[in-house]
Amino acid sequence: MDHDATGNRTHGVDAMRTFALALGEDASLRPDLILLLGDQVYADMTTEAMQEFIRDRRDIREPPGKELKDFEEYAHLYRLAWSDDANRWLLSTVPSAMIFDDHDVRDDWNASLDWKKQMEATSWWHDRIVAGLASYWVYQHLGNLSPAQRADDEIWQRISAHAGPGELDITDALDALADRVDREPRTYRFSFCRDFGDIRLVVVDSRAARDLTPTARALVDSTEWEWLDEQLQGGFRHLLVATSLPFLLPIGLHHIESWDEAISQGAWGRFAARIGERLRQMVDLEHWAAWQSSFQSLAGILTEIADGGRGDAPDSLLVLSGDVHFSYVAEVERSGGGRIVQAVCSPVRNPLPILMRWFSVVMSYGLARPVGAVVAHSAKVPDPPFDWTTTKGPWFDNNLSVLQDTSDGLELTWHKGVVENGDERHPRMEEVSRLMVGPRRSVDGAVGGRAQG
């Protein structure tokens, strides 16, 4: 988007750019890490500037039209996305970590086996997925790896071993890797884990690592799940689980997505299954709730950790997500043990239409819980293993969230950019909401939630 009056009006003020400008004036705001959770670029919904580049290369009236086709177009898209002066400076001075979501490749990427078959039947999908994953490796994934992980990476080994003469061309090797990852996701890992003292951050690939086999449908395949299970442990003061797709949706929406998965899998017969699949793709019903096997498994692990079953229970267990084009907080209803909180911030996004905003609000509160449960039960969807409520939000601003470790717990604040006196390119930060996620305390003030040895 352009950071002028038109761009700010149609898409909202760029929250990351606003933060960069504030950091340039106040160095005390400098974070230890920038974490971006998907849709960093839109390969399927391009701007006029991107379309102009495409027209100079090929006939934009031929498939895939205004969408991206190959690596060169991806490279230009990244240049457009990250070359704003303030954002470029921010990414060059603060460490970053990133994971993709669907729009980095295409809307609803790997929503189902039917979706993938539809894409593979086109003349352009193979080139798109290869270019999408190859460019992601270059522009995002490589920065997620530790020095030891880079040393083990098959592509990086070729780069580091090259001593000349001339430049090394890794095009064929990178394309081969991307093609293999799409066909056999178990052969490569995009998820990663970082420890910051006694705080652990686990970032989950919930797109490329899916198992789309109808009889074994999983948001995270068995190989990736084994790795994830190993990383999710107690013994940390705070455990952060980052997944592009919200784990705890507004409760009404959770029930609708779980119902849709059930009927798409045949709970109401073949005709209803076709309707369910169309609905899934039409309105993006493919978050954790729409992968009930994976949802139930992760819910069980998080509960076990919060109860102290995998070492000392963390003071807080925080799930970080984006994707849904709005921001909110949800918390699991628990009488003891560590807290389980879902925090969502969706800053790099297209704005939701007004109707979808009202729908999101309705799905978060009131009758959404009992009505949604009845709908889910009608398709014999199992009950969630715990209850949760939306405690803050939803907010529809173009937000950025700041997470700070304090002596009282993790402090989260959401911020937006505000234009004053018509100065569109120099917005100021304004706080939208604040939340403290700390340990529970008993009546006498003692900290609860720790396992007893």
C-alpha cells in the first residue's frame, strides 16, 4: 500500500511503519525481536505497482493473470513490500523471525485435498508453489535459522562451501528443494524454536506441513508433530507458541468450523460433503478448529503443560497468532495451574468488510456459544476439552502488538497509527489495549501454577 491519504484510508495506517518511526525517535522502544506470523506478502492479491511489473514480462490476461507466476515476480513483490524507508530500516536494525501463511502462496493454501487437486489441475500452480517456497527460503526462512541450523541446511551448505571462481547459481537446487517440500513435506522443516533465557518461543508451520489425506487429516503431519511435541515442555517461566492461524477462535466461529469439517468429511453424506467443501473454501473455514484431530491433540498438550505434567508449569502459556484480519484476546477457563491465553494481532492485512466485522463480533459473545455447540453436535463433533472466552476485542484497526517481559508477567499492548494534522507519512502510535499475563496468585498472595516436586 502507499502511505498516503488514499492508502491510509483504504487499508489503515501501517502499524509496523508507525512503530519504526517511533523507534527512530526513542531508542528505548527497541525490541529484542520482531515476530511476523504470516501473510507478509500477498502473492494472489497484487497492487497496481506489482501488476505493472507483471505486464512488462508477460500477458496478464493469461493464467495466472494478476497473481504471481515465478521467482522473479516474487523477488519484485518482496522488494515492493519491504522497501519502504522506515520498514526497511527497522528490519535492518532489529532481529526478526517469520513464518508464512496462505497469502504468501495463495488464499486457503492446503485447505484440503480437494483444494490441492484443484490447484494441481491448473497450468500454473507448479511454478507458483515452487517459486513461493523457494523465495520464502531466501527472504524469510533463512533468517529464522540459528548458525548451527544453517550449517545443517542442505542449501546453505552449498552456499558456504562455494569458494569461486564466479557467483554460485543455486536456482536448480532451490527449485528442487521447493518441489520436494510441496510433494513430501516431511523431508524439510520450516517450524523453529528459540529460547530467550527462561522464555521459550515455538513457531509452528501450520501450512506446508499439513497432512491432507482424508483419513489422516492433520494441520501438522506426524513427523512435524513429533518435533512439536518435543519442544512443548514445562520448566520455562513463559512458554510462547506462535502459529499463523489462531488456535482459539471466537467460540461461535470455532463451532462452525468444526461442524464444516465434519460434514466435509462425510458426516451428513456425499451431497452435504460437497457443500461443506465449497463453504470451507468460500469463507476460509480452515483454522485449527477445522482440523479437530490436531486441535484436540494440541489442547491436551497445552493443558498438560499448564497443569505441571511436563515439568514445572509456566507462569503463562501464550499462543500468538494472526491471519483473521482482526485482533483479540481469548483465555481458557481454568480453576488452577498456569494460564492459557490466545493473543491475536493481524497487522499486515486487507481490511475486513463491515458485514464480516459484525459477524466476528457476534461469533465472539452471547448466543454464539450455545447455538454453535448445537450446530457442532449435530455433526457429532466432540466437545472441546476446555471452555474459553473472548476477554478483549475484537479490534479491526491495523494493529501491532508489543510483548514485554516484566517482573509481574508478560505485558501485551496493541497499538495503531494515527495521522495528525494531515501528515500522512508521519503517524504517531496510539495504544489500543493492554493486557498483563502473569501467574495466578492464591488468596495469601503465593504464586500458583507450579508443579510440586
